Amino acid sequence: MAYFLKRTRNKKGLYLQIYESHWDPGRGHTVNRSVRAVGYEHELRESGIADPIAHLRSEVDSMNAERRAERERGRVREISDAPSERHLGHFALKAIDDSLGVRGDLAFLQVPSGFRFSLADLLSCLVLARAVAPCSKSRTFHDVLPQMEGVEAGFTLDQLYDGLAYLGEEYEKVVEIYNARVGGLFGRDTTTSYFDRANFCFEIGREDQPGRKGPSKEHRPEPIVGMGLLLDADCVPIAMSVFPGNESERPQLKRCISQLKERNAISGRTVRVADKGPDCADNVVDAVLSGDGYIFSKSVKALPARERAWALSDEGWQDVPDGRGGVAFSHKASTGDFEYGVTDAGGRRRVVALPERRVVTYSPALARKQTREIDRQVEKARALRLAAARRSEYGDSARYVTFEPVDGEGEVREDTRVVATLNHDAIRKARSVAGYNMLVTSETSMPPREVYGTYHRLWRIEESFRVMKSELDARPVYLQRQSTITGHFLVCYLAVLLVRLLQVKVLGGRYSSEDVMGLCRGLDVCQASDRRYVNVSRRTPIIEELAARTGLPLLHFNLSKGDVKAISSCTLGMLRGEGKVSPPNGRRCKGAS
């Protein structure tokens, strides 16, 4: 393409024009077109231009030089102020979320609010962004959502915070909506329900509801908030509860179960499974009075002397091999009526006897682990005792120490200088029960191995909390209003729900949570031109299976704009392999089975 000066002589004189020539591939030859009509030579001379032809040739040369410079600049691409990376890893979670069909219900939920934006869109954006790149709400809005393919943030940042607060106030209804849709689409098995709680810390120095200073497993001094999580028999989340960090988690199991039954998320009898924390007489009696069963763990060290002697005796043990010539664990069981002290509605304490099976297990591996921890705490206590440390510095090792005030009078407080002596009886008792655990259950006919196996599925709920804390960055909490804090945990809960549905219901439990989160975080493309994208993802088994199931070009390096749109528009039927994508010519995509 070039400019030139065209001269045409007619009756009036020499007519001058600037033309442009370029190659036309359709015609197969050069094509010219007029860019600017300048005028007659003699008229230009009369206007003051001494040599119009030389003047215009100089102008044409300048135009050609500018065109060449522009072409050179086009060859050297500069960085843009907008990132070229696009996130696609959320496509599978988005397909499940879309298939649940909660938008209509959430539209009704937002009617009293008067919002002029879609609450369903806001919730979906926050949940998917949490799985892709967890960060603050401000960064999510400004940095993450604009890079997510197939996600449109039709709201402002202020509307995001308002919507999050509204969702927090109505979180129980949102959970109910999702439970109904999950049950209708995938089914729910509530014959067993698993409960546990975790603490989440705040990055603020003052206490505020529900952030209260309380017992933290990590000994954090910041205010904390407690969250209870309930899973169904398939270890898919079914309920959540948020409560102040200085409150016990014991009432939360009863609260979650009763609300789920009221809202028809649980029908019929369910066996409640929980760790040592919620194991109290009130929870046991509530399960029985509600027509439910229970499997709780119980500390062997805290048992009455007679029961502890039976648990630690050498009689009645059955070994379970580990498949390598050793013993994985041993167990023994006893069934009978056991007494529990409960408080009735009038505040009076009374004792009730309930039929119960008690299963004691002993794990050599757990015994070694707990013994090492006891020895570590004892050595820590010995070193602190020699350094005349304050009682508050002992932490967990204080359980193996007896404290007395220096002056021998008064109360031993946290900041009191004390005389500390090792409590050898406590150390000996702790070592004697290392590796032992007791499970108490209402299922008196359930075999001990099945009781043990059912209880140990609690690791799934611990994994859910780990995903929430580590992968989804649910902590620390930077929000301050109770409603936005609850909304934040609701977003994390729903992200775990979608991850677990993909992992368990769609992929059949063949992949770990790390694999699913790796898919969400690792499937990215970069825009190379207006129509070309480059797949910068690392090939993994889960991506290979989804490519085979859906027929989507997840394994291709070069992707078109249509390919990217097809991936972001994936449906649940495609994830299940019911409807694969084919290219326009009818042939299968590469990488599809």
C-alpha cells in the first residue's frame, strides 16, 4: 500500500490528486482509489504555492514515510493496560450452578430488598470467583471478575457489599434453596449426617459480634468466629451455622439438624456423627428424642475409673490387618445401658439410662504420634519451668504442670509468677491412653468395624474446612458487619458445595479436592489476537477426562474465540458425557473420545 500523486490534464489545465494503491486479493491485481482531490496547478500557483507539483510530492513522501513507520510500530506489540489472561477453570462449577436453577428462587428472595441488580448474578459471581482466585471483595470486583470468561458483573462495588449483607441476613433461606435444588437434581442421602466446627480469625483488634475472643486451636489472640458445617452421607454439605467465637459448638449440631428437619431437607431418621467436642449428654438425648441415632467419640482419659479399666484391659481385642503384615488397628465392643445426666425444661437435672454400644479402638500409629506430642509438651514444660515462665506462656503444656503462686498465697492467674512442678500423674495417665479412642453409638446392632468406618468419614468434613481455609482463603476475615461476615461464609460454603458436587456426584469421587481446585485455578488462556487464544494450562488427568466427556477442546493449544465461548457455556449434561460438542464440519474435536 502506497500513496502517489496523480496528474490529469484536461481542457481547464493540469488537475492534481493524491491516490492510494493497494493489492486486492479478490481481484488479483493492484487497485487505486482517490484519497484527496487537491485542485488545478494554476490555481495552486495563484494561491501562493510556487511549485505545486514539488510541494505535493513532498507531502506524498511524508505520508508514505508515516505509513511505513506505522507498519513498523504494528510489528512491535506493546503491553496493554488490560491483562490478556482469561480464567476458564470455573466452567464446570458454573455448569453445575446453572443446572441447579436457583435463579428464579433468588429472584423472589430479593423482592423485599428493592435491588436494581440481580442477586443471583451477584451470588454466582462471588462463588465462582472464590473458587478461581480468592481475595478481598474489592479485588474480586476490580481484578478477578473482569478476567473470568462467561461471567458478567452487572453490579457496582457498593451493590456487591449491599447484596452480600442481604445474603448474610437471609443465609438460611439461601441454604434451603440450594438444598431443595441439589436434592431434586442429584438426590440426598441423609441416613447419616456428619458435623464439625472450625474457628476463623479476624484481622481487627477489637471484638465485635460475631467476632469474639475464644478458644482457638492455633492460639490466635485475634477475635474469632465459629462456623458449624453439616455433611450428608455422601459428604456433600447440607447446612452451615455461624456463631460467636466465645460460644460452645455443642448446641449447633442440634440446631442444624432441627432446622433441616423443619425445612424438609432431612426426612426420616439420620445417624448424627460428630467428634469429641459436641459429645455431651444433651446432644445424645436430643438425638434419641428426635428419633435419630448417633455416633460420637469419647475421650478414654475422661471415662470413669471402671469404664477406663475395661477400655484399657487386654481382653476382648480383635486385630484388623493393614495388608502389609502388620496391624492397622484393634477394637473391642460392649453393649448395655449407660447413664447420662440431662437438664429438663424446668432446669432440673436427672439421670437417664440409654441403650448404647461402645467401641474402643487402639491404633499403634496414633499411639506413636500422640506419645511424641506428649513428650514434646513435657519437654516444653520442663524448659519453661527452669526459665521461671509465667503460666500464660505454657499453652497446651500446662496440662502436665502443677502451678502454685510464688508467695504461696492467693489465686494463680494467667500473669502470675508461679512455682511450676511437673505433674507426673497427668503425664503417666496421658501416656497410658495414647492411641486409644472410644466411639459411643445408639446403633447397638452395628458391627464395630462399620461403626469405626462410619465415624472415620469425618475426615471429609475436616477436608472441607481445610479447603475453605486454605484453598478458598476464608480466613482471615476483613469484614466487620455481622451480615457481611455471614454472607462471606455463605459464599465459601456454596463454593465448597459446588466443588463437592463436581467431585462426588459428577466425577464419582475419583479425584481429590486438590485436583478439582487445581482445575479451577489452572485452566487459563491468553488472548493472542482478536480471534486467537493460547491455552496456557497444564495437562492433568481431570482435564483429560473432562475433555473426553464434553468434547470441548480443553487439551488444544490454539483456541478460537468460539472455542473459549463453548467452554464457558458448558452444561451439566456435557459434564456427564450426555451431549458432546462437535465442530461445524461434524468431526469430533481433537482430544474428545
